[in-house]
Amino acid sequence: MDLKQLDYFVRVAELGSFTRAASVLRVAQPALSRQVRSLEVELRQPLFDRNGRGVTLTEAGKRLLAHGRGILQQVERARQDLEEQRGAAAGLISIGLPPSLSRTLTTPLVEAFRARFPKATLSVVEGLSTYMLEWLMQGRIDCALVYNATPAAAFDLQPVVDEDLYLVSARRGAGLVGRPVPLAEVARHELVIPSRPHAIRMRAEAALAEAGLKPNVALEVESVPAILDLVVRHPLHAVLALNAIVGSARERELAARPIVTAGGRRLATTIWMASSAQRPKGPLLEQALPLVRGLVEGHVAGAAVPAPAPSADRGKGAAKRTKRPSARG
């Protein structure tokens, strides 16, 4: 197979139609069809199921699409890496963020990146840590922020910051952040929590197991906004980092108490910066990594500062706004 065939196949797969792909690629549809058909002949299996409304991927097509995206991105990065030797850092960099960070970190990350690298393009993708490590191996992303990473020869892993975990409940009094709660109390509450292998779920279960305890899992829900809604509306609790709450639509209705282990230490999870150890990073990625690291450190530190209580003289004149921690820290 050649790169043109692979590029044509990926475009057809993503658009679900030979007609739409031919229009985007600006090639004649019969020529596009011949290239894809040649690829199917070479691989000796169909890649698409064709019907009157377009095309859908076969199982072989789904597998090739995962490989094809990574191959094309690596070729583009190699081209950009050579271009960067001639001047300012430019090209495309793809960064993976976990859901608990992407909501509040994406905007300051994009703004800082555009200011620092005006000739470069940033792509931000969201996913669980386990999935993002797979994408790194496939070459679909350049780096990722992941939780509780396990050292492996395929990855270059650097710890960024420890992030405290909190028992999140519906608010009963004033203030978002309350007094610490012992780990044993977490086991007594019904929890709404992501399913395995979500990193925070795994960290909480490991800590409880070390203390001879088990979590009381009432519901398994992946979406953080949905978890917060359920905690507010039902007698349920959650285990989350504070940045998942600060700035959310439910912040004023929630209380978060830091979890303390039997040894008196706060339960925390580590955020790691992961990149491939098998591919050269290139100038753009080398310069972007410290930028991302600094933003994450400030972001987590800023979220850990509780918002001040509302002013007592709010009833007179215009309401005073409570200052909340900046997402940029």
C-alpha cells in the first residue's frame, strides 16, 4: 500500500461516503474508488460495506483505520520536524487530556499555546488514561496527561503533580471545601463512581483495600457532570478531584471533603506527563512539554484554594461577586 491509498481510505471512512470524500480531496470519484479497491485487493479483504446511503467499515476496515490515522500523523510529524529546523516551532501537536482536566484546562492551554507558538497548530483530545496510552503507541497523539501511570519501556513518563481526592456530597452548610474525612467513612457511603479502569476509581479502591475496606458502589457512571447531578439529586457520594467541581454548574450545591488515610496522609492521585519513548519528540513538542507542565501545576494548585465566603452586605446595591480560583492557577 502507499500513502495516497491510505489517505483516501481514511477520508472515505471518516466521511462515510465516496462522493463526499472525492469532493473534499478534489479528485474524481472513479479514481478514488479505484485506489480504495486496489487497497482491498492488496489486503485481500473488503474494507467497506457499500450501500445506497454510503459506506460503513467492516471489522478489517475498523482495524486499518486505527493504524492508518497513526501512520499518516507520523508522516506529517516527520515532515513538520524537518520544516522546524528552518525557523520557529511550527506544525501540529496533539495533546490528550483526561475528562477531569479537559473541561477547565483546555481554554487556558489553547490560549497559552497560541501565544507561545503562533505558527503551530494544537489539537486537544479527551480520553481515559488507558485509552490515551494506546493512542500514544499508535502515534495518534504526541503527549498526554494521565493518572497513576505504570512505567513501561514504550513511554517517557514524568510526574507532574499530586492531586488530592475528595469525598463529594450534596452541600449542607456554607463553603465548598469542608474538614477532612477519614477513609473509613468513604466505605460507609453509597458511591456513584466511574467503572474500571478509570484511574481515580482504581486509586480509591486500592487505598480502601489496603485498609481492609471495600467501596459501596451504587452506580457506575463515566460522565463527571452526570456524577455531580446524581450527587446533588440523590443521597449519593462521589470520589473526585477538586478541579472536577470548581467552575461546574453544580459547584454551589456541592461540598468536598479531603480524604485522609489511616496514616494521616491525604489520599491523592498523581498526574503524569506521558510521551512516546520510541519516536523523536521534535522541537515543537520539546518546547511545548514545559508549557503544559506549568499550566497543570498552576491549575491544580488554583483549584485547591477554596473560594472565599460571600460578603455579608450583599443585600445593598449590586451583588458582589465571589472570586473563584482561576483555571490557570
